Amino acid sequence: MHIRKNDNVVAISGRNAGGGKTGKVLQVLPAKRTAIVEGFSIVKKAMRKTQDNPQGGIGQKESPVAMSNLQIYCPNCKKGVRTRHVKEAGNTVRKCRKCGHLFTA
Ligand SMILES: [Zn+2]
């Protein structure tokens, strides 16, 4: 998987693309090849009236985004980039193919 939890990512296609919007990966769902990204694919959801939320109304919730639509955001290139895996001090880390930035998180 090229995307991991807590990565900053950008959408390269789909309805989140454009504008260079970045978001943090909240959850990766490998079986479905999707990820939940903070602020991406917000869907409005009607909320039932509950004790916690006596007004009911409209809530907002992230829906999963296809991983193939996401690229990791490189802070040097200031855009989504492709990475390669390299061994660094015994760990496999991802490296920006353009500038060599290491994603060590
Ligand atoms: Zn880079």
C-alpha cells in the first residue's frame, strides 16, 4: 500500500481533485483499496434525533476514497508525488521519486 494512516495526501482524480487540497489519512481500508481522508468526500448525512443530538439535523461524514485516486503529498515538491521504497537503517521507507524526500512517518 502506498498510502498509510496519518499520511498527507492529495486527490489526483475524482471529485476531490483540483485545487491542491490536502488531507490527512484517518484510516486505510486495504481490503477495499480505499482510505478515509480528513475533509475529503464529505457526505451529508441526516442525523436522527438522539439524546446527544436532540435537534437532529444534518451531519457531515467522510466517505472512503479509492486509493488509486490518492498520492502522498511531498512538502518539497508541494504536490502529490509517486514514491519508491528504499531501505534506510533497516526500515523500508518511501522516497519521493522527484526530489528524494524521505517519508519516515
Ligand atoms: Zn518531492
